[in-house]
Amino acid sequence: MTGPAPAKINLALVVGPIRSDGKHELATVYQRIDLGDRVTVEPAPETSVAGFLDDTIVRRALALLDAPHGWRVHIDKRVPVAAGLGGGSSDAATALRLAAAQLAAPLADGRLHELAVRVGADVPFFLNDGPQLGTGDGTDLAPLDLPQDYAVLLLLPAGARKESTAAVFGRFEARDGVDGFAERSAALRRLLAAVRRPRDLAALPVNDLASSPLADELRAHGAFRADVSGAGPALYGLFNRTADAKRAARALGHLGRIWVTVPAWYG
């Protein structure tokens, strides 16, 4: 069986204090986009992953399934790795979904969600359709009715490398970023409730964890919203029209790798 494993962007990321389990409380807006990997999963005597040799998360996900055999997996990798776009989490979610569908007794959606939570905070989102508000550690999901009629420009800055999670959160804590989390997360909910058209997304709060001066470049070239996705280093710019996004892509190509795509509702 083969299925898509789309990337995501975080249209907002509000981060709070550390929970009792060592993870940070957060409120984030997940939006799937039409750029993705392709994952093929079929039963095999033992588990192997081809196409992306650096994979660890898909193997870890499949190991959670109670199957009397392994799995042969092939990943056609298109999403940039370690960029804040959730490529590995999406691969894991798609592999879980495809493998579970081939079990003698397919898993209920609730059980699949439970397994996805054990794999990673972003993984459960990719088992759901449409944009979602992620709370708790990001795995408590609620559907959002957000506009989808805009274009997305992705920018992976030249020479950028993803920082360790510990470094990103350490810098956030050092500047007392957790202060006022309850008020900030409540404000995010109010702003989401007021979104009616794409341009309303510009009012959402900026990413708490990561920022980049290149967001200003995106806005200067017509993006009505621009920010870093997740912990970065990839940025996104939202444009009213695909033609506008492509024009910006031509102007900003010297800054790094660029993709122009659109939101996606389904996987």
C-alpha cells in the first residue's frame, strides 16, 4: 500500500511552562500543505526502510504495532529534512496508517492515535484531516475551520541547520518566554474564532520559539503573513494568489531553496 505523507506548517506556536512529564505546554495551529513524501508499506519477514536511509521514526512507529511479521517500507523523500515541516512525523503517521490497515484486525482510530502520541508530538496531527489546534504537548487536537484559498511559499535558507530541541527551548526559557501563557493561548483562540478570510491569519501571534529576519523579506515581497515553521529553520509566506507567490520566489531565490504550494485538507 502506498500513501501520501504531506508536510505541515505551524500557523501559530504559543509555548508555555514545562509540564510534569518534562514537555512544554503549548497551543499550535497545524496546517497541512501540498508538498509531501510518498510512503509504501507492505508486510515482510522483518522491518526494513529504503529510500531514506537516515530514518529512525518510521521504524520506531511500526515497532509499536502488534504484528506477527515486519514491514518493508520505501520512502520517496521530497520534504526537506529537519526543517520544521514535520516530514519525519508525517512519514511515521502514514506508515502507521498503512500498516494498521493491513493487519488481520485493523486498529480503531482511537488506538492509532494512542500509538501516534507515543511516537512524537506532531504525529497524531497527520492522522486527521484539515487544520487542527494542538494543545497540551501538541497531541490534543481540535479541528479548525480555516480558509484554504491562498498560496504558500516555503523558504529553507541557504546554509541553515536545525538547532537541537534543547537549545531552542533553552533560549526560549532564558528570555522568560513562558510568562503569560494562559492569556496568550486564550488570545490565540479568540483570534482563530475571528478568522474568516486568508488575510485574517495575519493577526495570529508570531512563533514563540523561532524567528528570522527573512520573514521581513517575505512580507516585503507581498506575503500577508510570514513566520518560521515549528522550531525552524524553514519559513513560510502566505500570499493571496499563486502568481504573487511565484513572483516572490523568483525574487528571493538567492536566499535558499524555495517551494510554492497550497494548503491541503487531506493527507
